[in-house]
Amino acid sequence: MSAYAREGADVAIAYLDEHGDAEETARWVEQAGRRVLLLPGDITDREHCKQLMAKTAKTFGRIDILVNNAAYQATYDKLEDISDDEWDKTYSTNISAMFRITKAALAHMKEGGAIVNTTSVNADSPNPGLIAYASTKGAIQNFTGGLAQLLAERGIRANCVAPGPIWTPLIPSTMPPDSVSKFGSQVPMKRAGQPAELAAAYVMLWHRTKRATRPARPSR
């Protein structure tokens, strides 16, 4: 978020209840000279998804870019260990909320807008211990491909970023210690990435949209 702020964006941050992390991020946005709006709440709640976009548009006047980055995951060794509630929570957080938030954002997004969704390498190479999470990432990739085609005529672009292993709070909180100690060692650089290393990809997709215009239609 601070990378967007340094590029001139005011930022709304939706989060569950991690108030300390959200406030720290807000300080970085304000340090960059931009406005920030903190929006705590549960995105599995349908009405909350609508209110996120309504409050953002009311505060800033419009929505130029939407980044869908929320995720939930848990590790299981056997499919039988995954409860129906666990499966539903994963899908509700990772893909259903994305659909609802995106739909709500479009009411406030004009030509030149951008949507960036976070998928994962798990979309193509699923980790069997993360089957619920990994399958939502495949759904996100497919959703984004269809969304891009639906919105092209409106001059709104949709893309997704597919990170490999990245250090986030999800890793130590949802994986067993032996997996955490080896996390990222399977990639060519032999280490997990840091969130800051992905920032340029997200910012690039916004800037490319800002500079792009649709070609003029031929006259008849």
C-alpha cells in the first residue's frame, strides 16, 4: 500500500481485525503525503463487501484501482480432515468476497480503472496440503481471465499476480514448524520472497492502466 502512496494514490485498507498492522501501514501512507482510510471487518459478510466500496468512493470521490489480496489458508494432510465449514470459509474469503467486492467497486470505477487480483503458483502447481486454498487460487486465475474479457469494452483492465513462496503472516500461523523452516527453499533462489519485492508488479499494473487508452473506433 505504501508503494501506491509513493506513486500518488490515496489508499483504503480493508482488513479483518489486525489493527496494529493496519495502523502501521497507514503511517507509511501518510508519511508519503497521501490520505488513508482504514476499513476493518469481515469480507465474508456480503453487506460489508458493499460498504467497503461505498465508503471508499464517498471518501475519495472515485475508485481507480482495486487490489484483491485477502486470503485464508490452513494445512491438512488428509482430505477427510477438512470440514465443510473449513472449506466454505476458505472459498468465502478467497473467491466469493473477491466477486462481491469487485462487483461493488465497478459502480465507482470509470474507464482507465484497474483490478489486480492475487492468485498464486498454487493455481498451476497445487500444494496437496493446501488443497482448499490452492483450488481457490485456480478459481481466482480463471475468474480474472474471464473478468478481463468482460470489462475490456468498458476500458477497465483486470490482471492477476501469481506469487511464489512469500513471507506473510499466513506462513507461520498456518503451517507446521518443519514446513516453515523449509519454506521457499524449493525455488531457484533458495529462499522465500518478501512482500516488498512484489510491490513493483502491482504498481506497474496500475501505471500501465493510467497511461493506456482504448484505440479510436473506425468511423463509418
